[in-house]
Amino acid sequence: MRRLGGLAALAVLVLTSGAAFGNGRFPSAGHVEVDPMDPAHVVLRATYGLVVSTDGGARWSWVCEEAMSFAGIWDPPIGITAGSALLVGLPDGLSVSTPDGCGFSRVGALEGKLVVDLAVDKTNPARAVVLTSSPLGSGFETRLFWTEDGGASFTDADAVFPDNLRGLTVDLTPDPAVVYVSGVLGGAMPMGVVLRSTDGGKTHEVTPVPGSDDTHGPFIGAVDPADANRVYVRLDGAPGRLLHSADGAKTWEELFVGEGALLGFSLSPDGKALVVGGEKDGIWRTPAPAWAFEQVSRLHARCLRWAEAGVYACTEEALDGFSVGLSVTAGSTFGVISRLADLCGPLPCPAGSATRSTCEPRWPIMQMTLNAMSCDGAGAGGGGAGGGPVDAGVPPGDVPATEPLGDCACGVARGGTGGEASVFGAALVALGFIGARRARRRGFRSYEPRGKRP
């Protein structure tokens, strides 16, 4: 017990250290984006910037927040367009990268606007839409902007929105003319709504979303890739709720109610299955639209993304043993694709490039924070789909030691010693052990498939 108390104290010391947490948050991934033209190009949005791989997860490189022209507590909406350009939504505009990520430029047409969401057309990645919703007096100025050239230029859609609409999400459909926007209408009784446009976003039909309000806002999860009328929405807050409409957002059916917040949702690329989950609920899967929910994983899911390579999941590393996993079994088992310690360093860019000159001076403190040690050539090979199945939800120390990691992982992640840099890794192990014990007491490990919850 004394040793456990010492580890807990160490964890607290590190967690309260400004060096360990540059913006005051626990380092973790919260979103996975996959290049629609190149499935090996994967981008993780993390609390400390973007983590980029161009080889399916064998090597991970870092893009610092400052290179994208923001810093602090902000989780930017991101997308990858044709030509591998990154779109990064900002509190005061939009940043667009060069194809190699070595430079970012701000878009003049969106300067000063709060970008709340964006969506890239999966069938035509040169086309994307950006949703802005900036506070204006007692209401909001909500607008849509289009690009048809991969982010090189943007035009205002001249959309007409209610002036009390706080926009939340936007999504595209198989029909280029049909666009969905979600948000909350302010007033004496705030109400969550979905707005459907059939003219490219200029005008909208507004439909209330059952059970939504200003604290349970509706977030569009997906639109069926073959049916522009079939749309999925999850409600913010706890308990999280998943709703579905088969008639273009005119009527809604509740599909699933979580025990906690539903932080992750994703539709399969063919639209015939979906996964949903959260930190309390694990991961549940069902065919669509023949709903039959079953719990397939106990991971503490923070995000889900179903791509051609499989189901990506962001997790709680201290509890699950890794930061991002990839499942080739539709969410039933996950291989390790990334741990915090797998970060190799700043994105390899030419000398003098903006990303390199901005991020390199910030790398030493980030390296210490994540216990990231550049060990190219010394690893066991890439992670990604090559990682073996993991018993999701077990403490980090129980993950099989033979499981491949990214080429740059060492220190605690490989069982070695990393000097001062290993302090944070030790804290993760301590937190994982403590968290797993508490999780077992709360019953997180005793879930059984129960089908659809009432």
C-alpha cells in the first residue's frame, strides 16, 4: 500500500506540473482523420497538436499548435482534402496546410470567424464545407463557406440562418445539393435542431431534435453514403443518446442510450453497420438499419472512426494501455496503433520551413511530457494493423510485451528507462493501475452484451 501511495503521489506531482501539461489538459487523442485519397495518411487530433502518419501508423510525427496559428485549450475541427491538404478550424479563422504539412496559411475569407465544424466530401475530396458560428450581440452569425479546389479558395454560400442559431456541426451527403447543419436555437426554451438544405446550403428546413436543449446539443454523426435522407445524430452530455432519421430529418427514432457521454460514433464506409460508445459505455456495434446493439469492447472510447482499414478508437491510455487502436474485426479487438511515447518528433520538414522552425524549439518539453524517445531503427516495427489483439480495458502492464509498437517508442513503453523523461510514463502506469482498480469496483469490467438499452 505504501508503494501504491507513492506512485499515486508521483502521478499527482506530474499531473499538476506545468511542464507535463502545456495547456493544462491530460495528453490524449480525441479525433482520427483519414485521407480520403490515401488510407496510409492518418492524422490524430490531440490535446497537444496534431500527430501525423503517412505510413499507416508505423511512424508518428508532431505538428505543434502554434504552427497552425493557435494555442491553448481548443480542439480544432480538421479535415483532409484532395492533395493531402489539412483544413484546421480555429477560434478566429481557418488554417490550410501545404500537402506535406510543412506550412500553414490562414484563409482571408474566414478571418475573425469562429469555425465550429467542417466536412470534406468523401466522393470528391476537392470539395469541402466550413461552418462558422460567431457570437454577435445576443445571438450568432452562422455561415457556410465552400471550397471546390481542395482549400485553395473559399466562397460564402450566402446561407440564411436564424440569428439565434448557435451552429454545432455540418455534414455532406451523396447528393451534392443536400447539406445538413445542427445547432441550438436560443431563447426562453433553447431547442436543438437539425437544418436540411436542398440547394447547397442557401436555405434550410428546420426540424427540432427530441430530447435536445442547450446542454444536450445535437451533433451530426454521419449521413448514409448511399442515402441522403438517412442521418444519425448523437446528443451531447450524459446520458448520451443516439438518434436516427430515415426521412431527411423530418422525424427521429432513438436508437441507443448510454450510461455516460457518447464521445464516439462512426458509420461503416458502406453504411451497413455502426459503432457507438464512450468512456463509461465501451464500444457497441449494430447492423444498420436492422438494429441489434451488442457490446463488443470495453475500451474507454474517446473517439471512433470507421475507415477502410478498420475501426480506429481513441482511448484512455492510463486505463487501456494505448492512445489509439485499430480494429480489423469491426471493433471486437484492437491492435495498438499509437501510444503517447510513440511520437518521433516534429514533422520532418525542410530546413527553414514554417512548421519546422515553429515546432522544433517546442519539442524538448513535449518529448519529456510524453516520454517520447526517438529511436528510429531500434523498434520492433510499425504498429497499425500489425499490432496483435488487445484485451481492452486492462491495465497497461498487462498488455503483451511482444506487441509491436511504432518505430520511435522506447523508455517506459518498451520497458526501458528514460531518465527524467520516464517520470511521466511512470505516472501513467500508476494512474492506469489505480484507475483500473477503481474501474473494476464500479463494474466497468463486468459489462455483458445487453442489446438495445431502453
